[in-house]
Amino acid sequence: MPIKARFVHVNIVARDFKRLSSFYVKVFGCIPVPPKRDLKGKWLDRATGIDMAHIEGVHLRLPGTGATLEIFQYGSREEGRKSINREGFAHIAFRVDDPLYALEEVIKEGGCRVGNPVTVNVPDAGSVLFVYARDPEGNIIELQRWDTSDDAYRCT
């Protein structure tokens, strides 16, 4: 039986949390949730397994949700997949009205395109137009628009 759970946040470890959080505010309308974080102490060393850990960062309310995007910057980073302070994540997806316009905004604010826009029919779900992009630090963003109307399933 699954535990009772509620989604809370996604974390990105950034090289420059101020620049990266500004990108997500400008492009996607994320809203900063005070307070800014400036964390250090023995408790943080114990929690992260990193001696002299220091985290600065911010939480941004994701549009259309109560969840946040947590953007943290560590004073130092360790190499390796298992390090809690390694940079990045797989990707974050945003549902938008116009993925191609959203892609232009991403590029205008310092991001770039990854691959090409595609439209795919997903059985029992509708069709989705999506494109991948990168934020200014190289993290992958999926920009998507779903069409769930009956017309999405008609053969032409």
C-alpha cells in the first residue's frame, strides 16, 4: 500500500541561483516565496553529509500549482552522481499555450533549444506538441501544449 504523499518541490542545484531564479521568474512567471535561504551549520553538515556545507537559494512557486521550484547554490560542489550537491536534474515540464513562443522567450533570456518541436498522439490522452529547451545553466525544460479534444483523434 503506498504511503500518503503530496508533491512539494523540485530542486535544482545551480551555479548562480540568482541568475537562474530570475530566468524562471521572467520566462514562466514563477513567484518567489520568501524567505531567501542562507543555510549553514552542523545540522546542515549532518543532513547533507558535507563538511562546512553552505546553501544559498530561493523557492519559486510554480505556475498553476502550490508546489515550488527550489533553486539552491552550494558553496562547494562534489563530483559524482550520488553527491547531494551535484548540479542539475532530468527536466522540468511546463504546460504553455504556445510552446514555440515559449521557446523564443527561453532563448531570449539566455536558454537554448534542444532538438525539434514534435506533435505526438498519445492513445486515450490526446495529442501533445512539445519541444525541449535548456535554461541558462543547461538544465532541460519541456514546453508542452496538450489538445484533448475529439478532433485530435480524427484521421485526415
